[in-house]
Amino acid sequence: MDNNSSFLSSTVLPSTPQPDVATQAQRIVQYLTDKFSMIQMQAAVGYLLMLALSLGLVLYLRIKRHVAYEGDLMAARHVILPTFEPLLWTLVVALGAYAAFLWVAVGLDYIEWLFDPVAQTAVYAGRQFIFLLLLLYFYQTSVSVQALYRSIAQALALSVTPVAIEAVATWAHASGGLVPYVLQTVFRALLCALYIYMVARPRSRATITSLRAFCIFSLGAQAVALVYNELFRQAATAPALIEPATTMVVVAGYYDAILPLFVWWLLKADTGHWRGLGERACSLQTALVATDVQEITSAQGLHVLIEMHRKHIIDFAYLKVISRVGRGASADVYKGKLHSKFDVAIKVFTPPEINEAVVASFSHETALCGVLDHPNIVQFHGMCVCPPTICLVSELCRGSVHDILATQRLYHTRQHIALDVCMMLDAARAVAYLHSFSPPFIHRDLKPANLMVDHSHVVKVTDFGASTQQQQSSSSSSSGDVEATRVSSAASSSHHRHLTVVGTVEYMAPEVIQGKGGMAVYSEAVDIYSLGITMWDILHPTDDKYGGANHLQIFGKVLAGTRPGLGDHVPLHLRHVIEAAWHHHACSRPSAALLVQWLEAILDDLLAPLADQLSQVVKFATGQKSHDMQLFRGEHLVDCMFDLEVVHTIPEAMRLGNALLDVGLLHHFKHTHAFENSPSLYSFDPAQMDAERPRGLDSRRRPQSLCECSKLAQGFRSTPRCRSASRRMFRLKKIDESPLKLKLLDELTLSQGGVSMGSSRSNV
């Protein structure tokens, strides 16, 4: 008991107590000793309640996230941002440490810490840390893990300050004196001023009501702490104050126990803020008008596009990240699940800060990807704002053309060159589709890394972050032959925009390299040049284009007219196509639509002899006689392709089968499906196989047959044949939806002095 008296004398008594004061101290010590078990038990219960509520919030979060991931709309509304879970776990760890200490003290009947002023202040600092952590976290500019670390460091520094003051006072034998008391009181007053300031001027995050409610709750906790500390101090001269002081300690413990509920309210309100920021991406695009973003022809036009594609804003509750599959200079790519059903690729950007301007900048690619719909364009699902990241969600592919080409060196034999032409044709069709708009969309960064390959070995263009719409003067003609060899007068520099130079060095056209001051003139011919270099990559997967030259040397070679050498295995007609695509003069390069026509003719010539070989092998493998109609399963044709060693993988076989359908050499039995590695029945077309070849680049493609095999092989959807009048009416309405969107864009942008986007000239 004497030891406890010495502890207490340093906290509630002067350094040289009088005899009557010493007697009062003995009474206080005796009272605290008698009541300590109850006080300590109440404090331990209070921390245990906070710990249980915090763990319950984590469990509730995970359950709701799982249910929302399955598609439950109501559960999605109660899910908070995943980045808030580390904050909850931080609270759990802090509360768990204090609860463990108190319960161990209860079990061991350890009471000495109650009479140590430093220990008393340290226990109080634990609660202070939790309050400050939340307050400082909402004053961070982001909600990243780094922001949480900063908040923890700042809260820890502030909460330890009173402990340090008391420790210094104890070391200087001044504990309980006037100076430590004044310092502690001033520090607590400053904290109260901080809470009052936030009540008066809350942050723009969360909601004003939730922030003010939390600050008022925190002020209440500070007030209770100030009261019981002052009561304990005055108890040195008025022992009757001991009982209300200990009562206030118990009240403070249970008062603070409901803190996790305010935490959940705050985090849910802040989640609503960020969720609303993603959903308001439609209106944020208008902010680009006031910024120096010259890459977008009509910011208002893209704003309308986003308004029309609200479905492309994905709630983070429906998106699950599984594993990383790639890493880029500006973003990482992850495999994920959307609505627990669809495998998707998630392109994750982590900007230093997420605000309205940042979200608006990402709206450009969202708007463009949302309006593009073509079998050779990567299907875009939407944008997800999930601080600290912004995600662009698209279909999941096997990899890029760059990845596929890198694996070819593992094989001893080359695949059939028709597969190379198929990859070129897919890319050319995508570019022709982009260029078919008026004014055309220019990708500006075509290269194997930006060409994806799906599970049917179909090449699809992606990464439209650098794309733009070409300016077009109002006096220029909007008509013209899309199959003309020369680019029309719209390709003149007077009708093109000077844009920031973007792209990869090896794929930059000469006119881009010649740009001055970081600006260059862009036209469709820029994409054609990049496409020509990409064709060379496809044909020479193991070769180096410029022999290890650096960027400046590559620039010099390109401007001097030097191009990568074409191997002897490249057919003559294909050689002419590539040389035309990378021609030094932009006006001499063919249009993308003409490239498609040429590549289709080359593919037709290459597949005819292969179809004859395959028909013979299939006939032998299935045991059919020559006079029988050759109906065979798709899986049998795939086996025959492997027997002839023209493919290395099943996706390649599927792409080759679809190429045979595309040129009319192969047909589905009912003309209702593309080629599949399945029991579906197919047959060769003898008339097409017997047609005269080679056709040559100047020949027009054969007339389209009445069946839809070619269309299905290219990835387009089948047109319904028999429908009632009412269904046909709704179908026509759906088909006409896209032209109506573009017409609305024309009217809006022209009324504001913008450039007409027009409609697509052709469906490539």
C-alpha cells in the first residue's frame, strides 16, 4: 500500500505534502484500491466492445462484398471501398492491443499502473490515437495505403505527445505540478479546436452530416476526459470527488465503445462520395473544356457519348480482381471477374490523386471505347472508380500479338503463313472501322503490344488512350471512294490537327518524326504506317527491325527511307502490300479499307490449296467416298490441321477454320455458326475451291453469298430471319440506335461550334 501511495502522491499531491494532505492521500489510495478491480474491468469491457464492433464491421464488409459480387443490388449499396479495410484492421490491432493489456491486468490483479501517471496517460493515448487516426485520414488527399500510413504516423505522433510530456515531468520530479498540467490542458484544447474547425468547415468528402456528427462525438469524448482528469486533480483536496471521477472514467469507456459505429457511418458516406464521383463521370467531362486538353475534338461531344453510355460506369462492388497478368508503363493489367460471371481484363491505373479532373481525363478513353463496336475491337465493359485506383474493364484475351509472337520461337516449324495474314487482316479491319467515322478516329499507337489475341486467335485493337478524332474543315467533302489508293485531299496538312507526339519510336511515321516542338500532324496515314511495321513484326517474330539501333538512329533511318528487310518467305503480293503501307509519303499510302481488300485477296489465294489438302485428309480420315457429300465435324478438321502441321494450337486451328469460312471455301451445315472445335458439321465448297487463282491484288472480291458464314466467321452477330412485325419493329429500333446517337452528337457539337462526328461510312 505504501508503494501505491508513492505513485499517487506524484499525480494528485504536491511534492511536499502536509500531514493532512497525506492523510487524504491515504484515503484516496484505499478507495482506488478497493474500486480498482471494478474500474479496470469496466475499461476492459469497453475496449472489448470496440474490438468486437470493429471485427464485426470487417466481417460485415466481407459478407456484403461477397453477396454484392454475386449481383445483389441491395448488398452493393452497403459495401464500402476495399481500400478502407486496412483502416478497419488498423483499428482492430490497436484496440486488440489495449484490450489484451487490460484483460491481462485484470487476470493478474495488476494495479500498479493505475498509480503511474505515465501509464495512465499512455492508456488514454490509445483512445486518442483512434480518434485522431480517423480525423487525419479524412484530411489526406487520397485514400491509398500510403495515405493510411501517413495518417497512422501523424496520429501516433500527436497521441504520444501527452505521454512524452508526462514522462519528462516524471523524470524532472515535476509530475502533478502546474507546468505539466498547463501543457496537457493546452494540448487537449488544441485538439478540441481541431474538431471544432472540422465541424465549421468539413471536408468535401463523405457527407457534411456524418463528418460533423463524428467531430461532435469526438468533442464529447474530449470533454468527458477533461472532466474526469480535472476531478482526479481536485480530489487531492476534496476526497469526495473521487467517486464521481471514477464514475466518469466508466462513462468514458462506454461512451467510446460506440466509436466503430461512427467509423462505419463515415466510411460508408465516403464510399458514397467516391461512388458518386464515378457515376458523375458523365458530367465531369465538361471540365475538360477549361483545361488545355487539345487531343479531343469536342469535349462536349464526348460528354454526350458518356451520357449515352452510363452502363459503362461499373460499381466496384461487382468487380473482383484475381491476379496480375501484365505490367505496363502507366498501368498494371489484372485478370478479374465481373458480376461473378464474366472473365475480364482489368487495366488498373493508380494516379497520385483522384479528383474530378483526373476522372474527367479517363472519361475520354471510356467514351471512345464505349461507342466502338466491332469484332476486331476489344469489347469494353466500363470504367470503375475505386480509389486509389481507376480501372478500365474489358474482355479477357489470351495475350497480345507481342506475346504470341514471342512464343513462336519455341516451335521448330513455322505456322502456315495464312495465319500471319489472318492477324494482319484482323488488325486492318479494326483500323478500317476506326477510319470509317467522319471525321476518322486515329489510334496513333498501333503496335503488337496494343493488339490483343482472344481465345479464338482473333486479333483485336485495344488501348485508345492516345487516340483522337481528326479535324476536318467544314468545306471539305465528306464523300469519296473508301477504296481509293490515294488518301483524299482531306489528308492534306491544312485539314489536320497538330497534336502532341505520342507512340512508340519504331512505329512512328516519318511525318510524325519530323514534328517540331513536340507537335506533329496526324492523319489516317499514320496508322497505316504503324500497321505496315506491325505486319513486318508478324512475319519476322524473331528478328530485330533495325539491328539494335537507338532511338535517334532509328529516326535517321526512317527519315532516310530505310525500312526493315523482308524475308524470302514473304509472298510477292504481300510484300507489295507492306511496302505500300510504310511508304515514305503519307499521301502515297493506301487506305485501311483498301488494305483489307488486298489482304482478303491474298488470304483467298493462300487458303485455296490448303483447303484442297484438308478436304483430302478429311475424306481419308472419315472414310467418305468421293461421290459422298463431305460433311465432317469441326473437331475432325482441327485434327487434320494438326496432322498437316499447319497450326500449333487449337486457337490457331479455330482461326484458320474461320478464315476458310470467311473466304467461302468452307460452310457450316446450316450456315448459322462460325467455325468451332466441336461436333458441329461443316463442308467444303467445291465451286469455290475450283475457282481460278491467284486472283491478284487488283481483283474485286467475289460477290457475297446469301449465307452468313462469312459474316459469322468475322465475328459479327447473325441477323434474325423470321420475326413477327412487333419484334421486327423493335429490332429496327435497336439497329438504328447508333446512327441516332451520332446524329445527336452532330447537332449538339455543331450548335456549339464543334466538329461533326458524323456517322460510320461503312461496316467493315
